[in-house]
Amino acid sequence: MSEDPKEQGPKPPFEEQPQEPPGLESEMKPRPDYGADTYRGHGRLEGRAAVVTGGDSGIGRAVAVAFAREGADVLIAYLEEEEPDALETAREVEAAGRRCVRVAGDIREEAHCRRVVGRAVEEFGRLDVLVNNAAFQMVRGGIQEISTDEFDRTFRTNVYATFFLCKAALPHMKEGGSIINTASIQAYQPSAELLAYAATKGAIVTFSKALASEAMKSGVRVNVVAPGPVWTPLITATMPHEKYEEFGKDTPAERPGQPAELAPVFVFLASQESSYVCGEVIGVTGGKPLP
């Protein structure tokens, strides 16, 4: 993993930088740290193949790069609008000597999720790790401001896609496989302004714990990573400046996490070092406690 001493990530306040969803990492100031200069692999995922949704930027990019440096080939799934970021991720994966397959499309559609899994199996001949990381959120002033379409989009992106991808992937995964679903501290400490998003993250925790019991019978582990505030394009693209100006300041760390600080947890859960860990939620929250 990262062996070099590392300065803490930048602290707020952050300058105003409006973006339209889904947002681009290349336009953020400061740019998120995805471990390009610090992550060192040790062969933990040698010869494995992984799918990472939202792998173009943010946490997904950091995970894809870390997986590649640990020896895995990676398929990244992302929206067409995120192509510039996806190309940078692919360059980093390939610089590590691994294959990167890019698949653009909308994971809200079950047929596309099946295509993502099928493409991974076709390209790599196997599927060992599935990371459900892509997500959608919008900050709203209350329930009356959330349209039915937006509520549906949030659930289809965050929950339905997780269901679609797990259902498609499990028949291809052998003993030792790993599914890692991304929840949030919002599952445990929900904010009214993120009502829809928080509800989906609570659903992901419950879904994952239920699925873990079934999947473990085939030797496939299902676990959850629950981040706290993390500096990604989702923040600047979905929050007004008065919300992200002081983003992360309410944590004991007094700053948001950087994607590079989450990647090692995903590597641990993907590797055989966590062979007896199943149905668990690991928080990466800058000191904010999970129940």
C-alpha cells in the first residue's frame, strides 16, 4: 500500500467551482488525490479481474489504480459525460502494466449492467471482484423539493444498479471472489438535505448484509465501505458552494478524506487477507463514529 509519509489533504475553505452533475475531477480545485504518487502495490490481487463502477474519478478512480498496482485487470464503468476522466484512469491502470476496459453507459438500466459484467468476463475470462461505487445525490432544502423523478434516479443509480450488477456478477464469481458495495456515513447519520441519498445508503447496507449470507455459501464475500466526507466531483457538482466551502470541517480530522485514503480498504476487502470478513461495514470517516 502507500509507504511514503503523506501530508494531510487540503482543509477547507474551498473556493467556489460550480459544475453540472456528474462533474469532472479534472476541473476540481484542488484536484483530488487518487494515490498516483503514493500507492505502492504488493501483488495482493495478482491475476485477478475487477469491475469498478464510477471508476472514472473520485473513489472509483483511486480503487481502479490501486487494484491495477496490486496486479488486477480492471473494467471501469461510467457515464458517457465522464469520458475525459475515464481516459486518465485508463492511462494510470495501463501504466501499472494491467489492462483497462472502459464501458460507458447508464447503470440504471439492467441490460447495461448485464453488458458490463458480460464484457468483463469476455475480456478477462473471469470476474473476481465487483465494486459498486457509482452514486448520485442532490442537496435539497426538504422533501418538498425532491421530485419523484429525482428520487427514482437516486434509487436506480445507487440501489437498483447494485442489485442488477450483483445479480449479473455472482454466477461468474468463484470461491475467493469479493463484492464491495459503497455506502456512506449517511446510512447512520442521515442529513435531511440528503434525504434520498441517505435512504439509498441505508438500503445498500441492509442489502449487502442479506446478500452476504447467500453469497458466502459459494465462497464469495460481500462487504461494505462507508465513507465520510470525501473530496470528489460529486461534491462540487451537487452541492451549493455554501455547503462545500467548509466540507469536512465537522470531522475530527477537520477536512474531507481524499480518495487515496479509501483505496487501501477496498484492496483489503478484495484480497485474501480479508478471507474471514463477510457482511461487515468498514467506516472511513475521518474520526466520525459509525454505530
